[in-house]
Amino acid sequence: MKKIGKYSFGIGDRFAHQGNAQLSALQKARKGGIEVTPVWNKSNREHHYVLSNPADTRKEADQAVKELGYKGDYCVDADHINLGNVEGFIHSSDFFTIDVASKIGIPATTDEVGSFIASCSAYTGQLNIPNITHPFLVDGDMLKKIADKFLTAITEAGKIYRFIADHKGSDNFVTEISMDEVESPQSPVELFFILKMIADQKIPAQTIAPKFTGRFNKGVDYAGNVSMFAKEFEEDILVIDYAVKEFHLMDNLKLSVHSGSDKFSIYPEIQRIITKYDKGIHVKTAGTTWLEEVIGLAVAGGEALKAAKSIYVQALSRKDELCAPYADVIDINPSQLPSPEEINGWNSEKFANTLRHIPGHPDYNPNFRQLIHVGYKIAAEMGTYYTDLLKANSDIIGQCVEENLYDRHLKRLFKL
Ligand SMILES: [Zn+2]
């Protein structure tokens, strides 16, 4: 079976122009002794807005690998797919992020719930997970609640997995299960029984993306209690370790952190915990590359800076429309957004410094950054005007993309 490496990075790219720069950042990490598998990911939603298709992502990945002479493994991820849209990704993808968030909370039949509860009898009472100091108290009520919440979703994941396996061959792809795009986080004990359901469905999941405590807003730092996150993250890792043995799941099953770019304040904790238990990690960082494109355009100046300003000004006038699909993953304070008049007076440096994620920089504005994050639809509407500017300024932009991924992300996460 195609197995994902211990460390992997989701390097999404809205407009498919930064494959080389992204891969180059990972090659730099490789030279530093840390092998991180590149996974080019793009969701159906992004394809829809950008008017691209899954074959474009495959083309970008293959081309970057060829041009840079990269010899390691890599994947193309059909990100957040469901039964309704998976078909279009079958041919070009070899990593599938099965998203069943929309089925969470839909109760299964009484029979299904009953037999799930019965199958868990060995874990009722005091459930002790090795290396977690406190036992979890598990009773029938708790199991029923967990089954009511998650059984339908994981049954659906089984259907999607089998659809992919039937069409692609079960050995030819990596499976991720994602439940991150929901309101409330899953607790470690919930994760344990979710993993039992995944095993019951015979899904050979290699990565799992729960929703963690705190806010994972797009393109900006973690907002929440870092020590609470660390406790939960550590327990999740231990739960996975135990579940792999108990339920015979894939032995390389690891956590996947969605909206994982720019979460600088939790990277040291993630680093510490995966090192402590010698575990792998997958981190999705898609949106941060698009932001670097806009930074690169601003730095380039002239027409490119004008385009960067225009993206912001248009995004501001269509704020509600652009923010709506991302309500759970952005947090913009409108009073902190600069006016179009203000922006007009900015030079390259001021625009780039306001957008670039350097914590503590006096010009950095996370509200401005999040609005541009959701504004890629505007760039998509600009069509070749935008992509021609990407081509004309590819050196400057490529440097921004590579530096961001390597210096601000990989270095911090893997202590390079
Ligand atoms: Zn996600």
C-alpha cells in the first residue's frame, strides 16, 4: 500500500504557480536532515472558485518534481472530498481527505447504535490509555452519545473509502479522515471510539484530522489556550498509539493539522510532543502560499503592487460574500481594516509588512491578512491579468513562498 512518510506537509497552491518554490523549501529541509513529504492539496471549493480542475494540481506537482530533480515520495491530495464530488479526483489524486463533518450529529439506526455499544464492552468502566495518567470513565450513556454523534459520519467515510478503492485500487492511495470543519472539538476519548468505528469500517486511515481546542483561523496564529491545546494534542497522540494496537489500524496513523500554517505559538508544543513519542505529523498549509503571492506582487511594485491593492480594495467591498464560507475559520475585526484611501498611499514595503506574518512587527495586521486570505476569488476573477503578473514576477514571488515555508514554518516546526 502507498504509505505516507513520517512527516508531511500539505502545500496547497490556489493558482498552481508555486510548485517549484514550495518543493524547494522542502528540499532545503531535507538537506538539513528532516525529510518532509510534499502533498499538493486542493479542495473542491478552491477548484470551484479558481475554475481549475484536479488534473492541474497533478500537473503542477509532477512538473515541480521533474524540474527540481526531486527523488523522494510526494502526493496529490483530493482535499475535503465527499461522495458527491470524489469522482473528479480519482484519476489525478493519490491522497484523499475524506470529509464527513456534514454527517456528524445525524443519528444512526437504533440497531446500528446498539451493536456499536455492544462491541465496545471491553472498554467500559475505567479506560486506561497507556501514558495518560488519568483514566477515562466510559459508560453506556457516553457510548450512545458518541455513537449518535459520529457513527453515521464514519459509516459514510467507509462508503467514500470503498468508492475510491473500487475505482483506484486500495493499494494506490493514502486515506485521511477529516472532521475539523465543525463547531466543537472532539475530545481524546471521542477520538478513541471514532478510531474504533474507522477500524470497523476497515478504512486504512493514515492521517486523521480532528478539530482541536481553540481557533485555527486561516493564515494567522493560533487563538486559544496553548497549554490546553498541548494537553489535548498529547492525549490524542497517545489515544492513536493505543487504538492502532487495539483495533489493528495502520501503524503509521498520525494526526493531521488543518489550517496548520502560521500557528507559530503552538509549533513548539507540537514539536516537543511528537519528538517525545517519536510520532509523525501532517500539517496543511495551503492558504499561506497564496498570501505570499500577494506579498511578492506588492514587493515587486509598479503594476504588480497596483494589482495587490486592487485585490484588497475589492475584497473589502465584498467582505461578507467572501467571508461567509469561512465563518468558522476566520476572525476579522472590521474596525481594524484599513480604508481604500489609506491603502492607496502605501508603498511596497508598507503593504508587504502589513500582510507578512511577522509576529510583533509594528505594521503586521492579522485582520488585513485574513481578509486577503479569503480574497483569492478576486484574483481568480482577474484571470490572465493576475496569472501573467505571477509569471512576470515569478522570481520575487518564489523567494517569498520559499522563505515563508522554510524559515517561518519548517524551521520552527522541526527545529531546523
Ligand atoms: Zn481542512
